[in-house]
Amino acid sequence: MRSKSTTSVISPENERTASAPNQSDAAPVTKPGARVSAGKRLLWGGAFVITASLSATVGATVAMVSPLPTALQAWNVSGELAAEGNGFDAPEPKNTAIPAIFEYKIERPVNILVMGLDQVPDADDGSEEAFAGNTDTMILMRFDPTDNSVRMLSIPRDTQVTIRNVGTTKINAANAHGGAALSMDVVGKTLNGVTIDRYVRVTNDAFRRLVDLVGGVEVFVPKPMRYTDRTQGLEIDLQKGWQVLDGDKAEQFSRFRMDEYGDIGRVQRQQVLLQALRERLQAPSLLPRLPKVVQTMINYVDTDMSLEEILALVNFGMQLDREEVKMVLLPGRFSEEFEFEGISYWIMSHQGRDRVMQDFFDVSPGYAMGDRSLQGVRIALQNATNNPAIVEDAARYLQEQGFRNVFYSRNRASRLLRRSEIIVQQGNTAAATAIQDAMGFGVIQADSTGDLASEITIRVGSDWFDVLSKLSKQQEQETTGG
């Protein structure tokens, strides 16, 4: 792992001051007597920290990976901290490295740009050349101790930007032209001047190896996927249906672009894989493999985070619940066929960007954003039951509640659901909450895996039958005067 030293954005537990008033509430130190509870949370926390910085080709962000005591001991964490002489009070070496994790806290919200890089032919693993390619994936992550949450913004590689001395181009070219520094600068300027504190770059070989190390991931392939590109050495051949994908097949699933959704469909599949990896890494049977995962991924990661910051993020991850992780896609549209001389871009929606940056990253657009009427919010309905008429009933009910722009998605949900899911496709959490209140059921998910033509996608599950039953009883009572 290639790491640069920087000014730290975290502090040891015993150096917390009044300048971070929310810190003790957001990430309390687990006391020795709570060791059993801490152990249980290690699995989820570690799984999150590994997978939060994953996308389909990003692999493992080893700079945020080391949830196991054995892995930390293998890196001799206590000794390294003591030897660096960097102003941190290193924990005393002990039989377990878990206390070392709890020593470090995030002082304030931290934004990290995670980049998965295209393969550079003939470059050695871990070399400067291996990290000089175009960006295949970009995710801006916000770790926020004030509300104990993580928010992730997926930035499509085809997003149109202007780069100094380059001109109008796709955002994925920034790394090849100026490395991580230029990528951070371009992303920051594109997203309303958001501050980016750290970066993580991972070569795309990492993902394939990671999936194999964890024994594969289970995903639903929505349709047959076949494509060959001999110049990239890419051959995709996947069948439709639920299946466990090995590393090679998972990479095929993530890189497929030959459909009407192009790069945006690929971004959605990356999020599906991220969720599948998170679920896989939560399996207790995987715990013994995590140290090997860490050691294997080291050569594929470049970061400017210090070891202390790594420990702080691991600690932060252990305090998280799954519901506190939000994902969203940068709102926008596909360019028209001849709009830019045949070059295909993702044209960012400035209004959508402003809403996402304000709601997810606390960055004001510099003007007062008016309250938009919820009547015009585009709502797509997907059937997640065996009853073909259920979405018609749901659409009728939503329209009665004042939501006028409701349509049926061409794609069914990939699985049957007991609880309906309200997918925040473009970051409009206010609309999702209003829909949840109006319908009286459903769980909100901010992960941008819904219908691309929508702002909100509702996967209507069998809990809708409960709503219909209640409505029927109410109508009966009104009719009988009871």
C-alpha cells in the first residue's frame, strides 16, 4: 500500500478537546467490559469499512480495511505508531489490537475521494505507472461523526467537465492528466467547491482478486450479457438469473455497458455488487480470511491517509448501523447522439447536484433553494410481488394523494419483497419521506439502484396488501356509518 503523510484529520481518544463537541456522542469509546458487544460490531464495522470504498472495479480500499486483531498485529500497529513520533499517543502493545482501534476518532466530517483505475498495460503492481490510468469509477464519500453516518456519491466516468489545459472532456481523464491531485481539484470544483480531505486509488485488478478471496458474490443478472472487446481483452458472457459470480464474472457484470443505459447502468450494477460484497463480508465464516484479504490487497492501493486515520475510520465503521449508509448517483442525463460531435457524455443536472451536495455533503449552492412541489416528482413503480395488478392499485393511490407523475417501470424488481422499498434515485430524500408518509409503509433506501428515468422508485412489496385491507375497512365503515 502506497501512503503519503499528511496533516491528520483525526485524533487519539485522549486528545479530544472542546473543539469537537459532537465527537464523544458520535463515536463513544467501547469500554473493556463491553468487549463482547464490540466483537459483534467488528464484523459489521469491518465489513462496511472494506466494502464502503468498493465499486465494481475499485476492489478493497485497504487504507480503510483492517478490522481483525490478527490483521492489525500483523502490521505491528502499536509499534509503528510509537516509532513515527507524530504527536499521537500510541496505545501500549497488548495481546489484542482492538484497544488500539478505539484510541482514534474522527474529529469532524471527512470527505474521501475513492477512485478505481483502468488497467495500465505492462505496469507492475504497486508501481507509479499502475496508478496512472483513467478513472474507471469515482465515489465521493463523507464520514460524518455529527450524525454517525456515511454518504456516498457515485460520479459517472462519462460526466462532462472542463479541465485546465485540456478542455472539455470526461471526468475519468483527470487522473491520467494530473494524478490524484488533479482529480480531487476537478471533482471539488464540479461539486460546488466541496472540500476533499483524502483520496484512495485502487487498480482494477483488486476487485477480481477480492471477490475470489471471499468465495464469490451472489447477484441477480437481469438479462443475458454478451460482449467482446479484443483491444481491452474484455469478454463478457453472463446468463440471466440469480447466481454466485467469481471474480472474473463479477468484473464482467460490472463492466458491461452495451445496453440503453450505458455507463449509468454500469454504475448501478457497481452499487449492486457493493451491496452483495457487504453482505458476503458480514458472514461469520469469512472472519478467518480477512487478514489474507488485507495482505493481498496492499499492492493495489494508493492513498494519502495515515495509519492513524485508517484506525479512526475502522473505529467509525464499527459504530455504524447499515441504515446509516446512504448512496446516490450524481443526477443528470445522457447527451444526445449529435450534441457533442458524437461523443457520449453524462450531463450533470445543476439543480440535482445542488440538492445532493446540500443534503448529503452540507455544501450550500450559494443561493436559496426553493421548495419544489412534490406533485411533479417522477415516481417509477416496480412490482415485487406475484400479483400483476398491484402496481396499478399503488399508482392509483399515489395519484389520489397528490403525486401526479407516476409511471410503471419497464423492469420488474429482481426479487419478491415483504416490505416495499422506496429508492432515492437522485438524492431527493424529502420526496421519499413524503411518499413514505403518504403510503404509510415502506423502507427508504438511498442507493440509486432504481429506474433511471425516475427521481424515486418504489418496489411495491406484499405489505401493500395490508394497506389495501385497511383502506377497504375504512371505506366499509364510512359506507355503513360505523
